[in-house]
Amino acid sequence: MRIVQALLGCVATGLVVAGVLVAVPATADGRDRAVGECTNAELTASYHARDAAMSHRYGRIVLRNTSDHACRTGGYGGLSYVGGGDGTQIGAPADRTRSRVRELVVRPGQRVVSPVVEVVAGAYGPHRCRPAEVDGFRVYLPDETRSQFVEHRTTGCRNHAVHLLSHRALRRP
């Protein structure tokens, strides 16, 4: 009985064929490691505005696989406003809104999205906000150290204590 239980416990990382355990390419947590982690070479970022209400704007960062092979990603990347024509960060980076984190395999041409909420800088007084023109977003893929620039002209706040951006974990559109 213990052998059967042990074999059943290994099914996540192998297959039982005629009573013999055969390994498949997976880790102990069941993730397929044959598909590599997504990098800037595979995913291209863009922003799509959706709606606005009560000093808030809603949109989403879209990551499209522009490569010829699948990759895996998931969780949260990084997001902040940049400006000055040179990529200088404007204000605080985006807060992470609590949401379900899952691993996603992104095949060529497929997309994953991170919903974004922006608070309009005008909702804060100019002395507190210290308004600044924004050229766009700095977008980091999960586990990447280099960012992508996505044009999105707006007004941000230089004050790092004012949090204008929040975003959710990556998910399917």
C-alpha cells in the first residue's frame, strides 16, 4: 500500500506505466520547465486605455509574445511613470493590488495582461503632488532587470509619497 501511495504522490512529476515510474520534464511543484521564462526578447509591452471615472483611469499593460516559441511568466512585473525625455522616474512606482498569481505559458502571438488603475494627479493639490509631465511607463517583466518603455503621456506627481499607480498580477485577457 505504501508503494502505491508513493507512486500516486509522484504522478505530478512522472507517469506510472505498467507499474514503473517514468519521468517527465517537470519539477516537484508540477511546473513544466521545458518552456523557458519569458524575457524582453519574447514579450513586447504596450498599454491600452479602457475607461475613466471619478479621478481614475483604467487600462492594462499588454504583453504579447512576438517570438517564434512559447515562454512562461506570471505574477507581478514592475511599473512606474517616466519623464523628462530621458527615462527619469516620476513619483512612486505602482502599488501591487492583491490578486491571484499564476504561472502562464504564452505561445507565439498570445497575450497576457496586467490591469492598471491610474489616479489623476489633479486629485492632489499642487503643493503635495508637485506635478510633472510624464512621457510614459517603464515596464519590467517578472524577474527581468531591464525595462521596456511604453509611451503614455499624462501628468504624474514628483512626490514619492503620492501613489498614483496600481496594477494586478498578470492574467489571460
